[in-house]
Amino acid sequence: MFGFAIGGTAMLNILLPWAFSSHSDTFVVIIQVCQGLIQGFGYPAMHGVWRYWAPPMERSKLATTAFTGSYAGAVVGMPLSAFLVYYLSWSMPFYIYGFMGAIWTVLWFSMTFEKPVLHPSISREEKEYIEAKIGHVSQTHPTVNNF
């Protein structure tokens, strides 16, 4: 879900200059609403990743580090966008961030795996460490009866 959230947002970001140049406020609003809805999956999906990969005593530190990246992205992205608009074109930030997001998505899907046991390139010791620290992960979804 996390990869789809980033990839979907990136693809829609590439479409935004076209929507702006079509002079249709409706297209712009539809694309941005869709981006917001898709981005709504990002943060909760990342917690799903930590479920299998982060030992319980390290989860809050890892989640904080990961989510801090969104703020660091804004700190770097805003001045970089101003530079791109000033020297290239008003549409360049949309294209560059969209293509960077698309490249990131390809890397995400090629390098990540749902569980450590499925990952082909981490060591046996690391897999055993993660699985020993995490323990059994329930596959059933919580309901009112089992909550």
C-alpha cells in the first residue's frame, strides 16, 4: 500500500501541469483531491511495514525517523521548487518530483519484501534477530469480539 500511495501520488503530480494548462479548475481539483485521498494511505501503510520489520522496542524510533522525512522533504522541496520555477519553468517541480516519485516507486517494489523471511539478500542472522524480537504476528484483523 505504501508503494502504491507514493507511486499514485507521483503519477498524478505529473498530470497536474496538463490540468493547469487546460484551464479547467475541475481537473485540477479532481487531481488534487485524488492525491490527498491516495496520500491518506501512506502513513497507516507504513505502520503495516513496521509490523513485520521493526522490533517492538525500536518501532517508535524508526517511525519517527521515517515520518520526519516528510518534513525534511518540505524544507528541501520548497526552495528547490523556487529554483526550478525561476530558472526552468513553472511546471518543472511537478515533473521532477513526479518522476522522482516514479523512480522511487520502482525501487521500492524491487527492493522491499513484506516479511524478513521473504527477503533474499539479508543475512540469516538478521532474519532470525528480527523474527525473534517481533515474535508471532497475528494474521487476523481485530473485530469488536476479539478486541
